[in-house]
Amino acid sequence: MTHEALSIFNQLRPVTVGFDSVFDHFERMFEHNARATTVPNYPPYNIVKTGQYTYDIELALAGYSKKDITVTFEESVLTIKSVKTKQDQEFEDNVGTFEDDSKPNEEMLHQGIAKRQFTKTFTIADEVEIKGAQLKDGLLKVTLERIIPEHKKAKNIVIK
């Protein structure tokens, strides 16, 4: 973590209550970014606000099927990653020939659609729920909704 970021957190901690997990999360992010030299930009993605409290994360995954991708959510981190299938490994081992019984005579002459391994992570706020994921036409869409608890909603306080 940079010295500047550390000093900002140290200045904010004494004047906040209950935000320890937020500060800890940002510290982990700074540490992770300090180790990573570049931010991976594959696969390309969009974050779309679809309503007042709803969002979609869209990833362009041409050439991937449902069995090639895992979507997990743990400790406020949404992770989307590719899974190397047996067929992918056989394709790499045989340098472009398919060993699948359903495609016995096919041979890859040119592979222009990348199907490389990736891991993409998104930090999700505590009040945001993952509603589902759908892969359609090469676009993975993860739907999220921000649920505001009653105790956080605006309310009028009666003066006695």
C-alpha cells in the first residue's frame, strides 16, 4: 500500500464508526494493485445501471459455453472465471484437431476467437444481492439489486 493511501485511512479511522471492514477492503485492494503490474482487460465488460437500484455486469464471452465459466460470490467478491474443459485441453495437445466423437473429421484451420483462461473479480457492496446470471449470444449478464434495509432508509424523527 502506498504511504499516501495509508495516511488517508489512518486519518479517517478515528472519526468513523463501524467502517473497519470498508477500510480493510480498501487496504487489500491497494495491496493487490501494488502486486499487479497491469489491470487485465480481458474479457471486455460493461457495468450498466438498469434502474434506481438494479445493475447488470456484462462480459463479452464469444466462444464460451455455460460449462466453460464459473460464477461465484464469496465475502463481497464476485468472481467470474473460465474453466479449462477436457476438450480444450485435447485441442491444445493435438494442435488444432478435434478428438470429439461428434466432430470426428473437423480440423481447426484458423482460431480467431480467443478462448483463453481468465479471472475477473468485482467487489460488491454488502447491500447488493446477486439475482442471477445468464449467458446468451456470447454475452454473460450478471444481474444485481441493491436492497436497502429498513434501518438505512430515510425517516422522520418525531421531536418530543
